[in-house]
Amino acid sequence: MSQTASPVQPESDGWIVPPTATTVAPSDPFLGLDGTTVVDFWQFALGDLRMNNARGYLAEFIVTRALGVAAQRVEWAEYDVLFDGIKIEVKSSAYLQSWEQPRLSRITFTGLKGTRYTPRGGYDLAGKQFNADVYVFGVQTAQNHASYNVLDLTQWAFYVVPRAALESRGYESISLPALAELTPSVQLGGLLAAVLAAAPSEAPGDSNI
């Protein structure tokens, strides 16, 4: 069984600071629900990787593993992945959804700008801005459910764009045709090289996470 986090202690200035998160194991039981384990919750919440939220988490996971980053996602962070000092935002979309649809979905990526927030500082007065150095747009390319395999990563195409290319155009959202005009797609094996090519030259070369 994984260890329980240490009790939260108030800081001397009155702020309550949580301890570092501990990773639960699939077999860890819920106390009070006999026979129910963490994997049961995972299957309940993330059992269908076609769902929008789950697919977004999956895209972030794919990118982190492709870049060799070993870290848990941080829900409130202003960007999704930190790789060798490069801040990366990951967006995802798909033609097929987990619900009935009259036609294939139009691929569009929204929320390219975000307002930075810190518990002690509140929302950044500068408002919405581009908070990453590199933007990775992942498209699950299956166009019929018979061939859709959520575990087949060859079904993903990635478009990697430097911040400057989006910022200079003032984009807050971008369609797939507009994205394809900025950069060709790459498969999973080409993702690392594409990220390094799109990173600003002044990005630090610190170790990831």
C-alpha cells in the first residue's frame, strides 16, 4: 500500500501548505468500501479514453512520455509540461466522440491564452496571455469507430508550434486547416525533434521537472 501523506501543517505566516502528493497504487483499498480499490475509481472516472477530459489527460501523458519527462500533471499549472526548461502547452481534439454525432467533429483548439493564477498573488492583472514556449496540438485521427483504438498511438498526429507563431497572429483559438498552414504534422516518433526545433533559442537547458 502506498504511504499516506503527512498531515498538513500551517506555515508561520498563516498559510496552509499541502505536503507533496503521494502516488496511490492500483491495488490500494478505499477504507470503508470493502473490496473497492483505486483501480476501480480509475475505471469509473477514466475508463473511456474517448471522453474530452480523459482524452486531454491522455494527450498530456503521451507528450510527457515521448519527451522522457517523469512527472504527475498539475491541475492548476499555467502550462502542462516542463522539458529541459521549455514550457509546453498540450491541446487535443478528435473527429469521433463518445456520444452520438451527425457528422465528424470539426477540429478546433481553443483556450490558447490563459490567465495566470497563484493562491497568494491571485489572478495576473495582465489578463489572458500565452503562457508556454511551445504548443503541441494532438489529433486523434480515427474517423470510424470500428478502427478507433484508444491505445494505438499511431492514430495520433501532432502539430508543434512555437509561441511566437501564435502570438504574432493574435490567435486565441485555431482550426486544423490554419494549424496545418503553420506546420506539418509529425507522428509520435518525431515529437521530440519537433519540440526542440520549436523551442525559443533562449530557453534554458535545465533538467526536466
